[in-house]
Amino acid sequence: MSEVYRRVVITGMGVVTPIGLTINDFWQAMMEGKSGADVITKFDASRFKTRFACELKDFDPTNYADRKSSRRQDSYTHYAFASSKMAVEDSGLDIENLTEEEKSKIGVVFGSGIGGIDTFYKQSIINHEQGPDRISPFFIPMLIPDIAAGSLSIHYGFTGPNYCIVSACATANNNMIDSYMLIRQGIADVMLTGGSDSAVNEMGIGGFNASRALSVRNDSPQTASRPFDANRDGFVLGEGAGALILEELEHAKKRGVDIYAEIIGIGLSADAYHITAPHPDGLGAIKSMKLAVENSGINLEDVDYINMHGTSTPLGDIAETKAIKKVFGDHAYKMNVSSTKSMTGHLLGAAGAVEGIASILAINNNIIPPTINFETPDPECDLNYTFNKPQEKQVNIAMSNAFGFGGHNTTVVFKKFED
């Protein structure tokens, strides 16, 4: 194990989201302020309080994996494979010519907040209507949240660290953070990491409706996700995945590949307060962001942009806003913040990966993605949320927050790459 911490950079990215199935389409949609929300088409939602979601459009799993394998995978694994295939290709890793030794230093830490809830629901119906003998032999491996990570490892032959962290909507950030630490300590040279979720089904919508977490703005789905607006009434459920290739700097330089950004700091904490509600004063978020800044070795005023967790819930948006003001003081009003969930909806365990990629793209393009659907000011939300339109700005350092049910708080700090 290395005694000196190593620098970790991003060399590949891939997404499948409700607003774009490639990195370029995803970025373009954000620049246009496009909403991914619409009436649910996957099932008849007429009985539900919420009848809309941010579904993936025109997604075909056989574009990313063979038909036989696809039939034996839950949709969350389909999304993980799609985003990972893009990230691996984007990184320029020469999979066919990697030695066994090289593969042993490449790992997969890839998570899902819920796992195969779609499979669980469908197989439960089969059990109820046809009996237990008709349950699929692939039911358990299709269901469990770690199977995407395991399947990706098998597919690529990567024999380095391989597991899945589940921390609700902080899942992707936690998987990214572990991948970062594994490289920093010399356990791996390259990590495929990210998150995926697919919960737009009867149980997903019904469950979140029961917890009163979802917007019920059925008369205007496209404007329902409205973080920081006084009339926000809950989040919009989304689905998709984000994948990143993290790589040790010298390893990336030796390959001569392009580098998107560098991870320079991380923060983790627990609210220790409530299973679903954030601490009203954002105490856990404060600690997570403070740790990330300290861990990065930067000054508070160095942060140019924060991609907020910003779910469009009445309590969450205020708590995170309070936390940012507490951590950054006067600088909180000078930097840009935004919530890309206003466009993608809440991607649950995939949120941190997709929003981390949005932060990296903001660094690469020097443009802040907007928070769309703002109409009515909330006096308790008074930061520069980059409402409705993107803003050109030099972005050297960006921070991405992801929080989860259970009181999990995570923060990742990205920096424009400098050799």
C-alpha cells in the first residue's frame, strides 16, 4: 500500500437520464432548461395521487448488452450497464488488451438506492397469481442492489475491489467516495463507479406517495420539480444512472488520455435525527460540507458552484440553504448554486453520480446549469440559485451534495485539472 496519498482524476463519464441518454444530450438539455417530467407511461397511474414522473425515453437495453443478458437483469442494472459502457469507452481504456495484472488494479464500486424494486413487484404478482413454482430463478440476483457492480466486474473482467454501498439518495456519492479512497491509498489504479435506480412503478410511486414525499402537481408535470420556489410541494421521481471512471493521475497521464477534473475532497456525516426528514438546521449537511472543504485544503471563497441536493421538498431545500449559509457566510451569496433535479427529477441512488457529472461539466464549460421552474420567491431560500437560465461563469471548483433517508450526508469537491 502506498504511504503517500495519490491524486485522483476523472477520465470517463456516462449517463442515461430523463433529459438525455448521452453526456452531450444531457448537457444540451440542461442548457435549454428542459424538464424530463411527464405523464407516466409505464403503467396506469390513474389511481395514484401522483400520475407523472421523469421516465427514461427511448431507452433500449439491447443497445448496451446482449438480449439474453438483458432479459435476466432488472431495469436498474440495464441503466448501470448503459452508463458504464459510455464511461469506459469515454475513458479510452483498452479492455481487450489489458493484462490480468492490470485488471486486478481496476475495480467496480457501483450502487443502487433501491435495487430491483420493479422485479420484486412483478415477481410478487406472479407468486400471488401463479404460485411460488413460477417465480423466476433469476429473481434474487435481479433484485439485489449489488448485482450491477458484480455484473459489471464480470462483464469487463475487472478483478479489483468490487461491491455496492447503499445509502438511499446518497448512494452514488458514497460509492464515488469509496472509489476515490481506494485509489488514494494505492489499492486500485482505476475505478468504475456511480449509481443507478429504476423505481418508476406502482410500488415506487405508491410508496413515496404514502410518505407524502412526491409532488402532486398533476395539472403541470413539467413544472412540478421547483426547488426553492415557495410553492414547491415535493420531489418528482426519476430514473436513470450515472457512471464515472476515476483514475490515479500518473496512470492516466501514462495512458495519455483527457482528464475532465480532479477530485480534491470529500465529506461525510450523519444527521442522527430522523429516518426521512433532514435536521431542520442542516447540522449534518454543515458537517459534511465543512469536512469536504477542510479535506480539500481550499478556502471557502475558492468554491465557485454547488450542485445542491435540492429536492424541491418544503423542509429539505430550507435546511440545505441554512447549511450553506452557515458554512460559507458571506461567500454563500457570492457563488452560484443550483439544483439540476429541477430538470431530471430525483434519481434516488443515481442522483449523486448524475449531479457530480453535471458539476464536472460546469467546470469544463464554465457554465452553471440552472434551477428551472422558479416563479414565487421563498424568503427562507435567498441564495443565487441560478434560476431558469444557465449562467456563464469561471468555474474552477465545484461541490456536489447528496443526502439520503436515514440521515446520510455526503459532499464531493471537484477541481479544474491542473498538472
